[in-house]
Amino acid sequence: MMPALAAATDAAVPTILPLGAFELVLAAGLVLLAGLVSVLLRLGLERRLTIAALRTVLQLLLIGYILRYVFELDSIWLLAIVVMVMLAVAAHAAARRTEAYFDGMMTASLIALVASSLLTTWMVTRLIIGVEPWYQPQYMVPLLGMILGNSLTGISLCLDQLLTTLKDRRHEIEMELALGATRWEAARRPLREAVRRGMIPTINAMSVVGIVSLPGMMTGQILAGADPLLAVKYQIVVMFMIAAATALGCIFIGLLVYARLFNARHQLRAERIQTRQF
Amino acid sequence: MFEIRDLDVATPADPATPLIRKLSLTVKAGEIVLLHGPSGCGKTTLLRILAGLIDPMDGQVRLDGEDGDSIGWPRFRRQVVLVQQRPVLLEGTVERNLAAPFAYKSADRPYSADAARSLLDRLGLPGGCHAQPARTLSEGEQQRVCLIRAILLQPRILLLDEPTSALDERIAGELDNLLSEWVATHPSAVLMVRHDVALARAVCTRAIDLTPHHVARQTVEAQR
């Protein structure tokens, strides 16, 4: 089935200017410029900059080849492996950056990411773009990547805020429980604040998009020769998709933390929250 | 009737070391029971267990034969209210703090502004105080707001952890009078931990020494 969004602009014939190895070497000159600044100002960043540049090249080339292979082979098993690796890495990244943690936090963030990102990806590929089957790698992998990149930040911020609140404002929560509040009544304010915290970067990004920032995906599409209006349509879908995935991810992780740190006897198990030694 | 049976008390941080072993105690309406003992003997932890905020290692806590598992913990805690030593108030005015627990699902009566004002007045927090931001009050004033918030709920058992720690002697005396009157006119009882044991004995109907080797002996005496 032809993707609906793409079909709408058949008139725009893309003119893709090919990038070869020579052009990429020229681009490396830009990194040399940054290195020169570091040397002149004695920033001592040359080594780290070199490593970072090499990593950029290697990681992106690697993923480029993997994606090409996955798209060509069109195997559901290979796709499943790629998706699982993406989800696991994202869950690890989301759970790693918080100041406080609890046992099982990685699993919780994995569940929240899987539920929110797969649901949103399905809604976009199946219902909005109209891809058949909905998990066609060429659509699913990049969309999932964009969703995960954003919702992991939201989940991470939400987790951090929630755990910090439950630890620092433990007395306030226990006071409410001691006066007869249910666990939900005592937890809903910290939960609300945490979900809000997780959503802020996405809402900020949505408010300034196109004015302050031109999103990478859209810029990439335009550079690759796509009609700007088509690129914009895709970008709108992407922004809404990210907003939905982040909101769902934050709500899911909030509920999972709630289930883990409040028990059926309406007690706050604050001793389960541990602080990381950085 | 509030019953404590064979309670073993330990902190969640160190659940392997019991601070209090096999505590049994029955408290009837009208009583004011003083719990005392050296610091670190588990008084605060005991009160938190009685309120169901943490679990005991062993033993039961029942109100009229029912525990939190049978009637639901929020409802149990509405009847057995704990006022912790450090005053904890929410953002907002004194009145908002006093009224907040009446918005919980477990609330069984509406908030009475008149009752609140008369209690504020009585504990030296006169007119106009109810509209003040609660967190701008002094520690002693905040402690009184917390006490009033608990009394307004008219619990069957009031658990007080060092209720007079930030109060001057006159206000502390007024609180003692208030508690005596309250248990005399309501089907309620008070269990409190106090550092000023001598003063507290004047208002208490009974004193329980929680020094480790005392607990077992008193339990035996009580059972005779």
C-alpha cells in the first residue's frame, strides 16, 4: 500500500545530490576547524574531539549498513532483534541518569518504553501513514528511533523528579497517609509534578519548532531533495508522535514507580529508594 | 478498645535487630498513656507501626478487634491518627491544612471551621491565623496546627510523638488540659511519647516504660 502522506505530493520530483566518500572527507575538514580552535585556545579537547568524530563516523556508518541490510532482507526476526536492541539501550539510558534508583527500575523503564513507543509507532505507521504491514522496517525503525530518543529523556526526567520527591518529601507523603489518605491520594501530587517535568522538553520543542529550531529530520529530508511542505507534514506527524509517546511513557513509568513504592497496605516503601554514588 | 499483641518492633533500615520485643498493651477510651524510655529504644518506630505506616516484625495491632487489613488501611488510620514529632504542613494556608484530610475518601464527617477556630484560639493561635500561610509559622505554631489537624478528625486513638517538644510550658499545659477534656468527652484515647516525663505523668492515666528489659515484665504484670 502506498503511504498516504507521500502519495499526496507526487508532483514534487526529488533531486537528491549524491554524497560520496570524497565529500565526507571534506566534511571532516570542519572537525579539523573545531580542533584548531581547541589548539589555539588550549582547550585540550583535541583528543576527545577526535574520538568523538571517529565514533560519529563509525556508529553512523555501522547503523547505515545495518539498516540497509535490515530493509533489504525484510526479515521479521532481524527486525525484532534490531527493535529489541534499540529498546534495551533506550531503557538503560533512561534509567542510568537518575540520582536515585530502586531495584527493578531498569525493567520498569523498559516496560514503559516498550508500551509507549510501540503503541505510538503502530498508530503512526498503521493509522496515519498507512503502511502495510505496520512494522515495515523502512518506516518502523526510523520512527521508533525518533520516538525512543525523545521519550527516554522524558522518562528519565520523570523518574528523576518522582524519586527525588518521594525521597525528599517522604514526611509529607507519610503525614497524608497518617491522616487517612489512600496511597493514590498521597501519591497523585508527586506523580502529576513528575509527569509534568517529563513533558516540559517536548512541549518546549513543540512551541519553538520552525522558529528557533529546524528539526534534524525535516532538514535532512529537505537536503535529500524532498519538497519542504511534505517534509513539514512529516515533521508535524513526528512532533505529535513524540508528544504522545513521551506523555504515555511518563504516565506508564509513573504508575510503575507508584506500584513498586506504595504497597497494598497504603505504605510508602521509601527505604527501597537508594541514592547513586557518582 | 485498642489492642497491641506480642508486638516485635524494628526499624525498616535494620529489620534484623528488634528494638522492642513482645509488647502487649490494651488501651481503653478515656485513657492517656505515656510511653517513655531512653532515646533509640524504638518509641517513634513503635508509633509508626501502631499507625500502620510500617509493618511490625511480628504481632498485631487491632481497634475493636479489627486491623487495617480487614477494614482498609486508610480507614484504620483515620481512626488511629499519628502526629509525628517534626511538624509537616502542606503548601497553603493554615485552614487549607486543617481542612485537607476531610477531602480524603476515608473522611466520615465534614470539616468544621468553627471547631477549628476554637481549637486554634485555645492553643494560642488567635483569630486571623487560619488565613496565614502555614509554612511561615514558627515551629511551635506549626506543631500546634498539626495537633489541631489531628484532633479535628476526632480519631479513636491519637498517637502523639513528642507533642510538646517545641511548645513553651504554658502552652504545653494547655495542651494537656485539652487532651484530658477531650478523652473525657469523646470515645477516644491518647498514646504519647514525651521527653518531659515528669510533666507528662500529671496528665497521663498510665505510663509504660519501653526500656528493653522492662517491657516483658510489665506485660506479665498486665496479664495477671
